[in-house]
Amino acid sequence: MTVYIIRRLLYTVPIVVGVLLLTFFLFSVVGGDISQQIAGKNADAETIAEIRHEYGFDKPLFWSLDSQFIDHFRKALTFNFGRALDREKISDKILRGVGPSLSLTVPMFLGTLVLSISLALMVAFVRGSWLDVAAVVLCVAGMSIPYLSFIIYGQYIFAYKLGMFPIMYMPEESLLTSLALPVLIGIAAGLGGNLRFYRTIVLDEMRSDYVRTAFAKGLSTSKVLFKHVLKNALIPIITSVVLSIPYLFLGSLLLERFFGIPGLGSLMIEAIASRDFFIINAMTFIFSLLIVVFTLLTDICYAWADPRIKLE
């Protein structure tokens, strides 16, 4: 296991370097010098020159130890991404947005996961019955409704009409009060697709011989489903769960935007709207790094879940 982890960590080095090369090419070479955009239309040549010097646009692109290419690598590897267009440090913006984003996405993720797996086990057990058919119909209907519709109708009915929740995020209120409605909307919007996916996985296991043997030996339904079927269905579940974790750090773009939650999703949308390539570049690198790390964790979890898998 140790040898495999070390080997995979070494494999991540060229991947990270490739990501850095790609982001530098996109945001520095293709994007070009954006000093005029930062300074404004009526800025004089002296102001533009100062901005070019502040952001390092006056340095050569490649062929120098003090080039923009080397500076791009240094900032990324030290997580010191410089300053955004509003002159605030990008690292401070990201750290400030991580808390609200995780406060929204983690409960939403855990709620969807627990509900979808539990319901998948139940409907797979009664496959072919009216309950199973109704669950499939509701899943398809939930997957067919746009995510934006869940947000708009959720805000209108439960916040505006019934007054059960605040319409917008309120910093002076507790997180439970401010984030309850967006969390519930997120769970409702994601439950259909997840339930159908996990139902398919569980059904494949329910047809196995060991399930019939377990029931023949007199084991209870809950023990067969949660101890045996769920354990043997962990490989695709682990893939889905672990590879979803990096997305939690990015927040939910639509939910944060519509509810005014100051998380990383809102930060990303504002950066795109203002063409703040510095923030977009930093977020792209962090997300790529998270994908690499959690892909490695997925492979390690495979060996933990199934001893037949050998990583060496």
C-alpha cells in the first residue's frame, strides 16, 4: 500500500505541472495583457505602466528567471495567488468563502447521500412492486425538473408565501436558520438522480446468490441489506462519493447566487462577471489539485472496501 501511494503521488507531479502550464497558457498567453481593462478606459499611460508593474505584466513571458511563467508557478505552489482586481488578496477571499460554502454543501451532500442510499436499498428490495415503480417515476420526474425551478419555487412557496424560512442569507441569523431552505432544496434537487443511480447498483447485488443464501439462513432483511448488500456495492458508491467531495469546496453556484450566500460559488460567478482572471485562475488550480488528491483517495478506499483489490 505504501509503495502504491508513493508511486501515485509521484504520478501527480506531472499532472499538476500540466495544469499549471494549461492555466498559464489560457490566462496569461491567450488572455494577454489586461492592464488597460484594470486601469479603465480613460487611464493615462503612467497609470497603465504602474498597473503592469504591479501585476508583473512588464516581465517576459518565459525566458527569464523572473518571468511571468516562473511567477505563475511560484504563486500556485505557495498558494499565494496575488491580488484580485479590487486589490484584495485572493487567498483572503477564498478563505472567507470556504466556510459558507461548506456550511451549505456538506449538509446537502450528507443528507442526499444517506437518503438516496437508504431509499435505494428499500426500493431494490421490493423491486417490481408499485412502490418501486412509483420511486422510479418520481426519480425521473425529479431529474427532468431544472435545478433553477427547485430554487425559484422553493423560495416562492416556503419563504415568500409560507414564511417558514428567510428568503435570503442573513449573517446576523444562525447558520441553521439561513441555510435550512437552500440545503433542503439541494437535497430535493439531487435526490432523484442519486436514488436512481444507487438503486441500479443495489439491484445488481440483490440478484447475487449470496443474497438468496443469506435470506435462506434466516438473516433479517435489514442485516442482509445494510451489512451484506451495501458492503458489496461499495465500489461504485465510493467512486461517486469521494469524487464528489472536491465539488463541495467550490460551493453551489446557483444556490449561493439566488440566496446571497457569500461562498466560493458566488465568488466564482462574480469573478466571471467582472472578468477577474486572477481569481478564476486560482480557483481552477485549487479544484484541479483537489481532483488529483481525491482520485488517489478513491483508489485507496477501493482496497479498504474490497480486499480482493491489490494495489501493489
